[in-house]
Amino acid sequence: MEASKFNEVEFFRAIATSGARALLIGRRALIALGLPVMTSDYDYWIAADDAAAFNLALKPLEMSPTRSPEEARQTGRYVIEGDEHVDVLVARGVSTVDGTMVQFDDIWARRVHLTITDDVSIAIPSIDDLILTKKFGARPRDADDIRWLEVLRGSKP
Amino acid sequence: MSHVPTFTDEQRAELEAWENRRLSPEEFEARVAAPWSEREREDFLALLEWFARRYPTAGERLQAARHLTAQWLSNRPR
């Protein structure tokens, strides 16, 4: 089996320099914050108008979208595949399990930047907003992730 | 001979469907609000402290998680 050519730093760099408003969400964001959990894919929530820029940035890494930006805007989500699997949410707003409407623009305005290397950083939601995004899918592990995020939030000085 | 229990494809699919099921608002809230035992919280805080000390930056944490996940995926029983 051929080894994966995927380079995570280059992946984050491509996104950071794409001009797309893109937030890393899901368990990778939890890991970046300091929670030791496992995941096999990447989850992004991007601005509805930025899908084309996001896709273009990942093309040199041999990663391709499963839907055109127009189709993605209609369905609200799509996947980018290559050596890695990226789930992309493109909805302007998403409802939580308890009916709260969460808008991308609000989450984006409160984003936090984390340093990956000297010249690459990623944008993630604040812990409070990450908790809200965990209420979209409402799976058992999302509830567990919220419990852990709440402890992490409480442990921060 | 390995004595590690394995799953059939059907069992694996059933397990994944169970893990990915959507909870009702009440079920979800109850799971979030389930109380921590003192021991559970202490162990979890110790794990957080270790992870942050061993991998002080976001980049190191993400890199370590990729490595550990790949290791687990290649070693898990099929």
C-alpha cells in the first residue's frame, strides 16, 4: 500500500491562505484545544459564499469536492476527498437539537486562532461556540464531547 | 492464534449506526448533564494536564493525534 502524501501543515496553510472564511470544528478542534480524543476525518464550517475558494485551495493537495459550490449551497454540506476525508458544512445557519439557530457569521466573529507553526494558524470557534456546534448532530459522542469541553473550559486559568 | 474478539461487517455496521444515532433533546441533555464522580473528574483533569504538557502546542497535539489514530486503525481487530 502506498503511503499517504498528505501533509497536515500544508493542508492548514492552504486553507489559511485561501481567503475562505473556514472554521475547523469537530474533534480536530477539540484536539487542538487540548482534548485527547480520536477522529479519522476533518470537519469544517465555511462561509456559504467561500466554497469555491476553499475547494481551489485544496486542489494542489489532490483533494477534490464531491459537489459543485452551487450544489453544496443547496444541500448545506459536502465532502472533500483525497488522501484525507473532509466534511464541509456550508449552511449560513444550523439548528441545534434544542432548536437554537446558530449563524456562521456570529461564530466567525468570535473565532479563535491557534498557532500550528510559526507561519500557519487555524481558526476554530470559541469553546462556547464549539459546544453549540456539537449540538447539531446530537449523537452520544457529541454529548460526551460537550462534557469534556465544559471541564476544559473550567480548567483554563 | 489471536483471541481478540472481532466483529462481522454486519455487527460493525450495527454498532456504527448505534453510535451515530441522533438523540432526542431530552436524551441529549441528560447525557450532557450526567454528574461526574470525583474520581472520574480527577482522572480526566490528569489526562488533560498530561496531554497539554506532552504536546504543548496545537500543532503538536494534532500531529500526535494523527499518529495515534493511524496506529490504532492499523492495529485494531477486524
